[in-house]
Amino acid sequence: MEWGVPNFFGSIISVVGNTTAEIMEPFFYHLSSNSMFFSQRIDD
């Protein structure tokens, strides 16, 4: 069994996850502020 493979994939997943989080954070923030805006309009 190759012990380096899980660590290799683990580090890739970690890096991709961190990068995706940094990229998507403004998008999710924009999305959540939009949904708050829409829910306020529905309350009216």
C-alpha cells in the first residue's frame, strides 16, 4: 500500500478547498445579502 497517495490527495483537496472557499466567499456573501433583501421585500 502506498502511504504517500492519501497524503497527496489530502493536500490537494485541502488546497483546492481553501482556494474554492476564498473564491466563493464573496459570491456567497452577495447571495446571502440578496436573499435577505428578497425576504425583506416579501415581508412588505
